[in-house]
Amino acid sequence: MAALLPGQWRCDGRGPRRLREDDSSPSRPVPASRSRDVDAPLGGDPYAVLGLTPQATSAEIKAAYRALVKCHHPDAGGDEERIVALNAAWEVLRDEQSRRRYDAAQEASRRPPAAGDGLARPMQARRGAAADAQLLAWLQKVYAPIDRLLAQVINPFPQQLRELSADPYDDRLMEAFCTFLEESRARLEKVDQLYRSMAAPASAQGFSLSLYHCLSQVQDALIELERYTMGYVDSYLRDGREMLREAKRRRTLLQQERRRLEI
């Protein structure tokens, strides 16, 4: 095994630590039962979890994280709870932007309250609660029903297209496909009404714009598909199909973004 250089990290009976100039003894694995006694706290301060101070450099943070993850990995006798804490600390400190946000929040929490803060906090809390209520109402009354209606257009389309592809010139199959398009157009009219019924709150403006692009994609797809039924021009069918595929992708992204919205 190559000798560790001063400044590198290792795990020993005292836990993961940085080597000093006078410390060149070989590293030895530590049983999980012993290492748990010397570990940093599992939660709270990410610097403490990594055994560092807020003055640590980015390189020191990275080195400490790598050493601790290696030392406490379950395959090396560690435990999953420790790994979760280390990963959480790393997510906070891994880049300068998130680290600055954390440091600023900690600094603000240590700052003595200014005169009038006692009155301002209840007002801020009420404003925050009102904003959350507006967001929740918009999600329930606008986004949720729109998402269901879009699903009723996007999801059945592949099966409808397969049935039509058996014989596009069969009047019965074409009639069924046209009925699907008419029902889809009626659903999109409801979508448009819902979208205009309530303005999105400030915290969901970007989300609302993404939703608009998704429903616009479905509207354009239906126009192309209706053109196909009038003259059997394959390019219209192909374009409409690709537009609905893109709409499906956008709807999936919207669902993921919805789960990240703070309410």
C-alpha cells in the first residue's frame, strides 16, 4: 500500500482525519462499533458532519467528503445513516452558490434581531401562509384538472394511431379516429378555459409558462392531425405524432417540477 502524504485523509481509531508531518503510521480499518463513537454529528451543521470549520477551502471539503464516504461506506463496515448525512452535507457545500446560501442563512440566524423584528415576523408568516394558499389553490383548481385532460388526449393517441394504421382508407377506422380528434379538441377547449380562469401566483409563473407550452404543443398536434384526415398527406400525420410525443415529454417534466414546488 502506498504511504499517505501529510495533508491527506485517512481512517484510524480516532476516526477520519488529516495526516500531520509527524504522522506516517499505516492506516488501519476501524470496526463500525468503534468508529461510531468518534464520528461527527449526523445532522445539522454540514461542516461539523465533515469534521471541518466554515473556513475550510473547497479542496478541503472535497477531500474530507471523499475520505469520509470511503471510510463509512457500508461495505467497509460503516452504516447507511452516516452515508446519508455525509451526502446531505456534500450537497450543501459542494458548490460555491449553495455554500454561500447556507453561510448567509447561518449568519442571519446569529444576527441579533433589529428593532421591530418582533412585529415583522408575524406579518411575514401571514404573507407566506397566504402565498402558499394561493399556490395550492392554483395547483388544485387549474393545474390538476388540466393535467388530467391533457392525459386523456396524449395517452390514448398511440393506440388510436395503431388502429388507424391498419387501413387509413377504411371509413370506419377513419371515423373512429376523427371522433377521437373531436373529443380531444373539446377537452382542449376546457383546458384553455381552465388556464384562463385563474392567474398563476408569482411563485408558479415559470411553471405556468411551461404548462402553457405543453398545451400549445397538443393544440398544434391536433391541427396537424386534422389536416391529415382531410387529404391523407403523411407529413401532417408525422408532424402531429412528433408534436404529441414532445407534449408527453413536457407533461412528464411538469409532473416532476410540480413535486419540487414548495407548498
